[in-house]
Amino acid sequence: MRIERTGAKEMLTYWNGRFADFAERISARVESGVEECWLLFDEDSNRWIGELHIRWDKPDQPEEANGVDTACLEAFRIDEAFQGQHLGTMLMRRCLERIRERGFTRATIGADDSDPRLGVMYQNWGFTRRVREDGFDYHDDEGNLIHDTYVLYANDDVQHTGLK
Ligand SMILES: CC(C)(COP(=O)(O)OP(=O)(O)OC[C@H]1O[C@@H](n2cnc3c(N)ncnc32)[C@H](O)[C@@H]1OP(=O)(O)O)[C@@H](O)C(=O)NCCC(=O)NCCS
């Protein structure tokens, strides 16, 4: 496995048409340096199997990222076939290291409460402060109305991540 920071054009190539509605916006941010895209590659199959982005600045949401000391982690995912092998942990460790390298001291990440295990995972990694909660409704595949909560978590001292 290999972790690599990728450029805007390469990111679009890897995404291969996915997330078309916002891909251009994200790649523009990557191009300008305000966002970084970190990919995990499986060297056996020579394809990317995981992703985590760092946003350095969000002028409209400074509690998430402020360009000074707080960075926001987004788009965290590991290919289903590779989940549960601590690869997500590996990618998170590298991105938190990157945040420290840039001299930032705080990291934030958001999760829906629909899978409460996600919140536990983030808390185990030092994201212990609940910064903000937003309620939202959506329809599931069967059309049932679901009430959910989006929680923004903060790790206020990225030196101490608790990552194994
Ligand atoms: C969340 C995700 C990125 C984790 O990656 P992963 O490689 O499967 O995670 P790891 O194997 O490194 O596991 C890390 C720890 O969290 C636990 N864990 C793994 N997936 C979890 C999940 N979906 N929810 C809660 N806990 C999880 C593991 O048991 C492990 O705990 P341990 O260290 O005590 O053994 C991956 O499961 C994923 O892509 N899920 C779908 C997309 C998603 O929900 N992304 C997060 C958006 S907020």
C-alpha cells in the first residue's frame, strides 16, 4: 500500500466521472492549494482504494477550517473490499501528520449519527469535542423519512491522536 498526495487533474482521472456535480469545484480548490487530496493505492492492483481530503481554509465556516490553526478532514472513504484492515487508520495517521507538518494544531471532521460507530471511531482518534450538531431529514431507498444528525467533531490537539 502507498499513500500519496495527488494533483487536481490526477484526482479527476482517478474519480473517473464520479461526483460529477462537485468534482470541478473540488479540483479547483486542490489546484489552488486550499485543499489537498490524499489517496491510498493498492500496489498489487495498481488502483486507488481510499481517499481523505484536507481543507486548510473555509472562509464561511472558520470553526471547521480557518487557514491558521484549524484544518478540516473530508471525503474519508476506503473501498468496501478493503475496509476493516486498518487502512483508514493508516490514511488518517498520514493526514494528521500532514496537518502537524503545516503547523496546524486542530483538526475537525463531520459524521452523520446514522452510524453511531463512526462517532466512536473519531472519538478514539482524539476528535472528542462536539463543535456543532445539525439536524436534517432525508428519504431512504424505501422512501421512509429518516431524521438524522450531522455532528462536527474537533481534535483540539493533533499531537495526541490516540491512533494505534
Ligand atoms: C470509515 C472508514 C473510512 C474506515 O476505514 P477502515 O479502513 O475500514 O477502518 P479501519 O480498519 O482503519 O478501522 C479503524 C477503527 O474503527 C473501527 N471501524 C472501522 N470502520 C468503522 C465504521 N464504519 N464505523 C465505526 N467503526 C469503524 C474499526 O473497528 C477500527 O477499530 P480498532 O482500531 O479498535 O480495531 C471506512 O469504513 C469507510 O469508507 N466507510 C464508508 C464511508 C464512510 O462512512 N466514511 C466516513 C464518512 S464521515
